[in-house]
Amino acid sequence: MEQSITLKPAKQARYFFPALLTFDRRFIEIMDLYPLKACAFKVGEPQPMPFFDGDPFRLIATDDEDGASAVKKYFSEDATATREAVRDSVRANFSIVVDSLEKELLAISQVNRGAIFEKF
């Protein structure tokens, strides 16, 4: 939904704000938890910047009123260091992952090519 805000349905329109009609009560409850308050755009960039109403930490906090536990859990030095280590590990193994995916694609394409030629 956020991405579709950037579509221009008509030449004279600057922005398009889509609406979602649903009768799914559980989905409605989720949408009610995170109501869209505003949406900003940077000139020349298609990426919207949504701003939701309410404090996101308070919404995900389970053991205190002000969301301090959520902040500690996701933004502590240990949590940020762990995420950085995971990113570094992925970057270090990136060439291995690319090589593996290229081999897999080659194997799949050869199987599919053989199946196509068998039909003729």
C-alpha cells in the first residue's frame, strides 16, 4: 500500500492515495494499531516516508508502559553489535552465496532446456 502511494494515475495528479476496503476483522485490528498519520515525499524520489500515529515502542512493549524494554531489546549496544556482526558475516560470505546461486541456476536451466528439447 505504501508503494502504491507513489503512483500517478493521471497526468495532472501529483499523488495517489489508495484506500483499502476489507471485512477481515483481525486485519482491521492490526490497521487500527498502526494508523497512518502522514506520508512525506522527497522531491525527485519515489520512496514514500510514512509516519504512523502513536509510539511504536509502546505498541511492541510487553512489560512496561513507556516502551523502555523494547528500546533496550532492539537498540542496546549488544543488540546493535550482534546485528553488525551478522551483516559482516553475510558480506564476507557474499561471493560464496553468489557462486552457489549461479551453480543452482545453471543446473536448473540445463534441466529445463533438456525438457524443452524433448518435446520437439
